[in-house]
Amino acid sequence: MLACLLVCLLGAPLAQSTQFYNKGADPGLPFSLAVRAGDYIFISGQLGIGPSGLAKGLEAQSKQAMDNIATILKGHNLSMDDVVKCTVMLTDMSKWGDFNRVYTGYFRPERLAARSAMGVSALAMGGEVEIECIAYLPRRL
């Protein structure tokens, strides 16, 4: 019982801390690139925007968005293996297969994240795809 009490007491401050990750983000954006809450890191929706702006076409945008996610994960010493859930928004669901060809290349077949995908009428900045993810990073006591 004492051990349980110590774990609960020592773990309480960790569970309450929230970290905001914005390294490299445009300071004018009204959101954080990622937020760590407990054992999870929530990555904001990523468009296919790189140093040269919005990539041309769905496949190039999908690759850039996934690269952006991988970069954010790397900032937390994580990889795509740590992603447990993704939400995908596409402006043209007929391009689902094109998106999947890019997306699946970022995961090992035995470590595919849970996923939801939906068609939307429009995305910010004229994007064709937006991807948000949740990664799992258990805290060490």
C-alpha cells in the first residue's frame, strides 16, 4: 500500500505537467506544433508546407506533411514507431490510394497507427491534405 501511495504521489506532478513544442514554428500561428500531456504528444495538423511553401500536388504535399510530423517527433526523441493515432483530412477522397502509397511508407507494416480519414471541402492555405497525429511516450519515474 505504501508503494502505491508513493507512486501516486510522485507521479502526480508528472501527470499535471504540460509541455508546448514550437521549435521552428511561425510565431504568428495561433496554435502549438505539438503539446505533450502526460504520456502522449498531440501533433497539430500538418500541411504539405516546406521551406519553399506549399508543395505541388497531393503526393508531394502528403510526403512533406509526413516529413513535418517526423521532424516534430524527432524533437521529442521519437519516431513514427511511436505514433498510435492519425487523423487525415483530404480535399479529394478519390485520391485516397495516392495518399496511402505515401503514408504507408512512413510506417513498418506491423506498426501502423490507428487512423481516421475524412473528406473535407477545403483546408488552410489551399492544401489538399492535412494530417494530425498522437504519439505515445511513457514517462519514466
